Amino acid sequence: MARKKIVAGNWKMNTVPAEGVELAKNVVAGRSEVCECVNFIVCPPFTHLSQVVEAVKGSDIAVGAQDCATEAKGAYTGEIAASMIAALGCKYVILGHSERRQYYGETSETLNKKMAQAYANNLIPIYCVGENLEEREAGNHFAVCKAQIEEVVFNLTEEQFANLVIAYEPVWAIGTGKTATAEQAQEIHAYIREVLRSKFGAAAEECPILYGGSCKPSNAAEIFAKEDVDGGLIGGAALVAGDFLAIGKGF
């Protein structure tokens, strides 16, 4: 069974609209150099989602948002509904990113609501799980990931689960220059798949699990070679079109 190969770029709070459009166009321009078997996704800031959707039109590059609101609409100043994101032409939305959990106090309760909004608007969630340095050093990384999956993903229907991407983030390796070894990545990815299998059975074999910790052109091939690693959720390297595309060549 060949799972989807995915390289998703999380631009975070970087690029103004003109820069984002240029970056997207550069990714499109170099797309033909990478195997068509790789699915590329770019996730710009909300301010230029529509312009990036336009910039990648005609290519097979998908666009995702970095978050969505817990509610469908209403008096929620500053929030952006999943329906608004979908209306712009986005296909994906990142949910539960470690920075949202850490800086904005997102909990499983919050994320259950966001997942429901994503599915109600035909968006595919890229649901993030992972442990911080303290949890890793205490040997709690398996328990942390298991809880984050059981408390949210286990609430999905089989149909919803069939449209889900998981991203494993070793929080201690994000923006620190530290990287989990390929063996560490495989170990936790295989564990996550086993947890998914306990609930969804054989369907777990089809769920893409991305690695999200300081993945770059120099280490992508080694990490992607592992059986349960199906691609990457890329941060810093996604801001340089050449690096982002080079990661896709890691398959």
C-alpha cells in the first residue's frame, strides 16, 4: 500500500503578500524537477491565502491555512472561520501545532471543535502531535503523543479519519537546529501508527504521518527512507523555494 508522499510548508508568521506570491511562484516554477508522486502543500499567513491560491493555480500544489476558529461564525473578533478559508480555495488546515498549544493554550477540547469545523467545510486537517524537551528527557514522549491522538483523533468517524494527515513534531527540534535521528523519527512514527491502528484498524496504514522537526535538504532523504515517515511539515526551509523543492527530492 503506497501512502501519499507529502511535503507541506508552514510559513508561520513570515512573508508579506508580495513575498509570499513570489515564493509560491518560485515553487511552481521548480515543481517539474520533483517526482509527481510528491504532494506539495504551502501554508501561508491568512493575509495572502487568496493571492497564493491564485499564484499556484494550474499547478498541482495545494494551499492550506495555519489554523482556523473553533466556531462557524459570530462575534469572535479576529478569528477566521474554516468556511472563510475553504471559500478562498484552500484544501488543508494545520491544527494543533506545538506553537498554538504552547503560546495560545490550545487544548484537546479546543482542537476537537476546530477539527469539527475543518471537516464541516471539507478541509483536510494536518493534525500535529509531539512532545517538548522535558517530556522527551523524562521518557514521556510516547504517552504525550498517545494522549494527543486519543483525545482528538479517536473522536473522528472512519470517513473523517480517511481524510486526515498527522504531523509528528519533536518540539525540542523545532527552530533549535536539533533534529531527531532518522531512527528516532521512525520509532515514534511507527508507535503513532500503532496507536491509530488500535482504533481504526487497517485504515491506519493509509494515514500519512509527516515528520516536523528541522527537516532540510541535507537530512530529508535519510528521514524519508524510513517505513513510517511519509513526508515532512517544513518550517524554515519552506521559506526558500529551492530548499523546499529539494526536500521533495528526498523521496
